[in-house]
Amino acid sequence: MARSLLALASALPAVMALNNGLALTPQMGWNTWNRFGCGIDEDLIVGSAKALVSNNLTALGYNYVLIDDCWHADSRDPDTGAPVENKDKFPNGIKGVADQIHDLGLKVGIYSSAGTYTCGGKFGSLGFEEIDAKTYASWGIDYLKYDNCYNEGRAGTPPVSYERYNNMSRALNETGRPILYSMCNWGEDGPWNFAVDIANSWRISGDIYDNFDRYDVRCPCTDMLDCKLPGFHCAVTRILDFSAPLGQKAGRGHWNDLDMLEVGNGGMTFDEYVTHFSMWALVKSPLILGNDVTDMSDDTKTIITNDAIIAVNQDPNGSPATRVWKRSLPDGGDLQLWSGSLVNNQFVFAVLNTGTSNHTEDISLIDVFTDQGKSFGSGTFTLFDLWQKDDSGKWGKNIGDFQGKVSVTVGAHQTKVYRATPASGAKRAVDEL
Ligand code: GLA
């Protein structure tokens, strides 16, 4: 008996994810907040859902349409305590919006806070978890983003935060409807340690800000592992720094959420948005668009439709890339090497330049394949540049076979991303391991 239990235990994955069968790859979709804040209504949301379809974004995987803060009426139903939507903004109710989104073949999400109020000052769900979860399920909701404002001080240690967030996790499960549970407690108390079996994803930092690297005192932490004030206005490179040690905690069904995308919102250059999108994809953050999908520039479309980058994010292995090194550059920026593995003996690596001038570096393939061992990394690899198109117009241009090193030139604030596949030499090497 003891032996068979042991055998069973060793057959289980090391970490159990929330058992709702959802988010086996990071969730993808569109959310109202980054672009529209509280200025939302039925027309905007249904119109955006239609634009996701007509721009072929749904075919690429952007399937969740997420209603963020400010859908609420002034107060709950005074008799039942059930949540009520703002009828001026949503004349057909949230259920009416959900029906239209489902008719388009998409899924729909809603937002609340594990506090007395939401961050926008609407009624929160603390103490109302069951009735809220039931109501969301009755509206046909498929996804809940659950925030952390006005939490009445019920945070500060992992067990205290766990209890508050687990109350909603349980309530959602009890509805019997599969509802993706996206925790948004900004990394407080280390959700990557306490939430792996209660949530499908958890935010790791204060709110993103449409800027590449500007320091803002409102995002004061330098290390999320020891952060008492996650804040907001966190630039892209800062959130990426926070995420660097956390990849080890994410996997199928439970992801680090680096916050919603800003691509297309105007605060960054094309190269900066490429970096933002690429790195979010490599570390397996949910890819939630935060721009106006009814009105997009060609540059924005180019970035968010790169299916080779999306394939990295959605790789069935669910293994986040990790940062191998970060080296200071003479211009004050740094060069970073990130690498990760994909299914079928495929690999991905990225070279990111946070500095303000071009930089060329010989990237050691032994470094790229640190996790696979020296023998493997000494092999020969065919590399595909995932931000170049091949002759047939597909993302991922074969740039040749390499052994030992590859010389990479990266522009200011740019990221180069490569998929690597072992050529025959490296295949022999892996057999020797
Ligand atoms: C918090 C969250 C944001 C957004 C707003 C809404 O700041 O972190 O993503 O949901 O609340 O008020």
C-alpha cells in the first residue's frame, strides 16, 4: 500500500495546478482597462469582440473578451445582495453581452476585487464570494480577474492572502462552471508560492505603464521577492526584472501574469513593443491585448499577429524561458540572454538590449543551452529568426546552422528571438548525455 502510494505520488507533477482544466497554455484575449479604463459599455465590448474576429485575432488564440473595472451599478441588489450591472452602460445586462460574445464563438470575463471596493471604487466581493460567483456563472462568465484593492489589511503573510483568494477559488469551483481564475494581487505575499493550486494565473507586480524603462517612484520595489508596496506605473523592463526568478513557479494551468499588453497604446516605439510582446510570450505570461482593437496601425497588427512568437507562448510544454545572464553595456543599459525549451527538442532564446545604442555580441550556444548541458550545447543548431519572414512570408526565417556561437546585433531597446533546432551533430550529442 505504502509503495503504491509512493509510486502514485512520484507519477504526479511536482506542483498541482488549479483543477479546473483551464489555461493549460497561457490565456489570450483582450481587456478593456489599459486603453479605456472606466469608459466602457456594451457597444465598446461587443464591437471589440467583433473586431477580434474580423482581424483574425481569434484565429490566433485571442479568445477571451475581458470586462475590467466599472461595469457595476452603484450598489448591490438591496434584497438579495447579488451584484448588479450599470444599466445605462449595459442595457441588456452583462448576460446580454456574454450571450453576444458567446455567439461569436468567444469567451467572456469579468472583474472584481477581494476587498470591500474595487480599485475604481465600485462594490467589491469580500464577504460576497458565493453570491458573486453564482451570479457570474448565471450570466455565463468564463473568466474572473480578481483584484486586491480595499482588502481591509487582510494581507501581509501568505496564509492571510491565501485564505482571502481561496474563498473565491472555492466559490468559483462550486458553481460547476469552468471559470478561469486570474488573481490580481500584484505579487503581494508571493502568489507564485501560495496560489499555484488555487488560481490559473497571478499578477506578479504593480500595474504596467505604457513605457519601456522609465523609473517611477510609484513602482518602488526593486525586487518582488521582498516587496511591500507593488505600486503602479511599472515600466516594461522593470516588470521583466521582477519576473526573472519566477519562471520556475509557473507551468500548465498556473502562470505568472506580467500584466496586460500595452502594444498599440502609443507610449513605446515599434522595437520597444516588439521587446514587450516577445518577452511576455517567452516567459509564458498571459497575452491579453490592452489596445483599441477596432482601430489598429499596421505596426500594431504586425506585432500582435506574429504567430511564431505566439507559438512560443502557447507551446504545450508550458516551460517559461529563464534569464541566463544580464550584462552591463557601456551606454548604461544592459544586454540580456533568455532561453527556454519547447516541445519536440526545440528551443527558443532571446537577446535583449535595454541600452540606447546598437550592440553586437557573440552569443555562446553553451550559454543558450545551459540547462541541456555542455555536450548538447556544443552541437550544431539551425536557427530561425522569429522576427523575420521566410521566402513564403511566414514568420521565422532560417538564418543557417551554427556551432559554438552566433553573432547577434541588437538595436536600442530591441529584442531578437530565435528558435533553435538541433542539426545532426547536436542530435548525436544529446544521445551521449
Ligand atoms: C488595478 C489592477 C488593474 C485594473 C484596475 C481597475 O489597478 O491592477 O489591472 O484592473 O485595478 O481599477
